[in-house]
Amino acid sequence: MKTFALSQSTGAGSPDVAGFFDPRTFSVQYIVSDPATKQCTIIDPVLDFDEKSGATATFCADALLKYIKEEGLTVAWILDTHPHADHFSAAQYLKEKTGAPTAIGQYVTQVQALWKEIYHWPEMPTDGRQWDTLFVEGDTFAIGELSACVLHSPGHTLASITYVIGDAALVHDTLFQPDFGTARADFPGGNAKSLWDSIQQILTLPDDTRLFTGHDYMPDGREPTWQSSVDEQRANNPHLVGKSEEAYIALRHQRDSELPMPKLILHALQVNTRGGRLPEPEANGKRYLKIPLDALEGAAWD
């Protein structure tokens, strides 16, 4: 199975984009780098977790560090596109290893407030202090000589953002590959109308913009792949071609009503609303996850 691919720079101002596919969670982690200065950013890194044994590990994150060392890169940023529901974020681990600052979208505070209630965490800070920077719509930042900007892309979650870096856009869980469709919008705080609007904004980018998705579910058993373009999405995505806003929302509601929740959602949000930090050890030195029962009412069963 293909688990790595490099999309090379197309010229001045364009990044190299290395994608690392994690078959356990169907997630794609990215290292986006400036060929001129060797500065890079890590986007949506995975901290390994085995729900059967409760074991955690850093296999995925260490593979990113190995690539960074081999390529002579320097990490400028560690970015999450949103608080993920299907894997733990390795942002905090990678910050400890590299010293690079972490960032996410400003509306993570709304996600924190929502999940604070679900987990009954009265002591949980909900001001985003767990990250070094909270980006707002239109913010810009640099990766070496590359210019990057932030689009607020809610719908899948309240806090989802897209990073546009040169001719590459990291579109997280809005669009999947053109043969699979678009992301669900039924998580707490999700909204199909907002997701439609976010996708339409992304599709106003130039036709040849390279789009990189946060997951691939390999329909019909094909090899994993995670790069497309604005033009390919407009022409081939079955959730978008010929669809009005109303038809898309109806499609999204119907499909989402049949989807079971991700198996790690109640595990992962405890870590990811805290910037990738595991729960603090208790008096016996052990860490514990807290799983609320019947918290996601109406969720479909497998």
C-alpha cells in the first residue's frame, strides 16, 4: 500500500508537499516545505493510539521527524486544521521535539466549550491557550519565502480552517478525493449549509490549485491517494456536480444519518481539544480517558 507521496513545487512561490498516509486511521499528515529555504510546516500529525489495548505510540510522528532530518528541513510551524474526531493529534509531541509553535483556527474555543459540556470538565480552559497561535480568516504567515493564508472553512466542525500555501491548499475534511465526495457535517457543531459554503469558497481558488485532503477511504479498493485540483473537484466530485445548495444539504443530511460515529471520537476529542495533550497522570501515575455514555444522541449504529 502506498503510504507516502511527494508533490513537488511547480515553481517560484510553490511548496513541496509530502503526504504521509496512516492506514490505521485513513488520515494523511503533511510536511509542506519551501525548496529555497528548507523551512517547513507540519500539518495534522497523528499520535498513534490502539483503542483495544489503550496503548499510545509515536510511530507516525517519528516518521515525520525522520523525513525532516533526512531532507535537512527546519520546522517553522505545527498546524492542525481542526480538532480531529478519528485520531489523536501529535502536535504537542512534535512541539516538544522541534520547538516550533503550534496553531489552529480561532473557533476552536467554541469546540472546546461544546466538548467541555459533553465531558463535564468544569476546570477545562476554553480560550485556546493550548496553542501558541489562533488563526482568524485572512491571516497570513510565512514558511521561509512561501506566503500562506488562512480560510475559515466550517461545516465539518466549527473550527475547521484551510491553509493555502502558494499553489497548494490543505483542505482537511471538507473535500475528499473526486471519486468519494465530501465530508460529513453531523458532528457536534457541524452544519451542512456551512460546509457547502466552505467548499464553494475553496472552489473559487485557481483551477490548477493543488488540493490535499485530510483522509482517503480507498473506494473500490484502490490505492490511497490524496491530491486533486480545483478543476478535478468541480468536474468529477459526485456530491457537487450538478448539485444546488439545497440538493447538497439534503444529500449530506441523508448520508450523515446513516453513518456511525468514528470509533475514536469520544477518545480523540479529549486529547485534541487540548492541543494534542494526553490527560494528566493521576495519583498512581496512570493516564485515563473519560468516555461519556449516551453523549451523541441519534448516532447511527454499525
